Amino acid sequence: MVIVQFSTVVGRRDEALEVLRPVIEQIQAEEGCLLYALHEGDEGDFTFIQKWASKSDADRHGQSSPVQPILAEKLGPLVQGPPVITELQPIPVSSKGTL
């Protein structure tokens, strides 16, 4: 699982969502994408929760997804600082213990 967290520049939340909505659909269609969900904490504080079929699928998305240039160009100016990216490995405890 990959968690990506970022905050938008104050007052630019809605613009960021306009950029993200069509891009999310493209990402969800990428090979190996099992889950790609956007969540919001405080207004403009976003978290992506991603689950990929394999580490190589996640790596391919991060390195060569066709949406990466779009995100850099259109979302970059709307975001405060670089995103925080965390890769997590599941520890299965029970049938309800992993995403």
C-alpha cells in the first residue's frame, strides 16, 4: 500500500480537485491498480490511499505513469511543498486485517 499526503495552497482546494478528478479515473485504469482513493482531512489536506497488485505496478505508476507530467504541471502550483509518500507492507492478522 502507498499513502501520499499533501496540502493545497490556501484557497486553491477546489482547483486541485478539478485537476485530480479526471486524473484519478486514469490512474484507476492503470495495470495493477486495485485501489486508488482520495480522502480529505482538514480542508485542502489530501491523502491518497493506493493499493497495487505488485510493487512493480506501484513503481511503474510512480515512475512512468502518463499522468505524472499532468500532476507536475497542473497540480504542482496548487500544492504546498512536496508530497509525503509512505510505502507500507501489510501484516495480515485476520481476514479483516489488511486493505
